[in-house]
Amino acid sequence: MILTIIILTGFLAFVFAAKTRASIQFHKQVKRLFSLSETSGNVFQYSQLEGLPAPVQRYFKHVLTDGQPYINYVRLKHSGKFKTGPGKKWINIVGEEYFTTAIPGFLWKCETTTFTAKDFYINGSGGLNVSLFSIYPIVNGRGRNFDQGELLRWLAESVWFPTNLLPSENLRWEDIDSKTAKLIFQYQGLQVYYIVSFNEADEIIQLETRRYMGDTGLETWLAKLSDYHRINGVSIPYATEAIWQLKEGALSYARFQLTNIQYNNPKAFNN
């Protein structure tokens, strides 16, 4: 019994030390992410919407206010559930995420009872790291497929800071019909897109694209958005669901609920 207690205590101390080191490293990465971007002095005006597809114009008039300063930096926390694959059970998850807008970038960290995951797009490169108890690496995804997937994630999650979806040198909207439009973004040789669906309240409720599923081929990927709230004059969805639309059927694997979101405060949470 005593030996068991000693071994368990030693293991817990090792895990605690590993998590502490990982937290320090993560804070350094957040600092680097913010240092790579810049602050825009742009201000949103309704006149910018001229020529955009009708549902896109209605969306921006609904979620933004005339004179809204552009959002340059974002930090947020979320709760939710996650599924690691088909047939797996839902597990509870908590996460925090940081974004830059002038220069595309984000850094996300989540924790469950057994693993820690980190998703990122920094300086034009995307990737995914997963480790058991912040100790044993089990996934280290890199490469062009991950660059595409993580840039798509950054673009989709721009619904949380919608000035980032306004037309720019890299971003444009194309007309489809009264309820949908195509969003196209180009950056560092990559072009990604979403088919964006709007509801009667002029909110974005779905994003659809073709995205690399890890190192495999392109699959249809959906984000469903709901539970809109207004914060700092901006209306954003607090509930999100991520779904792979596979040949075998739909795989819903992430359901997140925002618990805290802050704009233009470029530093890590102290937790």
C-alpha cells in the first residue's frame, strides 16, 4: 500500500510538473502570436457594403454597428464536448483560444481528463499537437494539408470577430442566392472558401467547405452556428458545432459554448 501511494504521488507530481512546463511554453507562444501581427486603425462604415451580395449586406448591418472599430486581437474561453472518432463517446472539454486578424493567426489549447490538444496557424503554418496528460505525444500533424485546414478554421471562427469577414485585399464575397453566398480567402498561395448560409434573422447559421481530414483526402466539413448574443456592439454566435460529412454519414465531433470572449487585449489569460 505504501509503495502504491509513493508511486501514485510521484506520477501526479510528474504530471503536474509537465503541465506547468507546457503552460509556460504556451504563454510564450501566445506572446509570439500577438507580436507577429499589428493593429489596424480601420473603422467599419455601412458604405463598405455596396456591391456585396444581399444576404451579406444584411448580415453585416445586423451584427455590426456603423463606426465599429476593426477587431485586431481576440482571446476567448469555451466549454463543450468532443468526440475523437466514429463510435466514440462524447467527453467534456475546456479550451482557450487566441486570434490575430491583420495577419491571419490563431492558437488554441484544450484539455480533457486524459489529453491536451493544441491547434494553431502561425506565420503561415498550421498544425495539431495532442499529448496524453501533457506528457506523451500521440499526434504531431504538420504540412500543407494542415496549413489548409487551420487557415479554414481561422476563417470560420471569424464569425466571433466579424470585422474580419469584411472585404479586403485577401477576402471577397460572391453571390449565390437570397440565403447563401460564397466566401473566398487567399493567403500565402492558399485559397480557401466557404458556402455561407444565413437565416431569417440575417445571422450566419452554417459554413460548408471541403477540408483535409488530417493526412487523408478532402472531405465535406460543416460548422453550425447558433445562440447569438451581442457583446461590445457586435452580435456573435455562442454555440458552435463541427461536423464531418463522410460517406458513412455525418460525424459531429465538437460542440463548443463560449464562456468568455474579449477583444483587443493581446495577452494570455492568467487562468
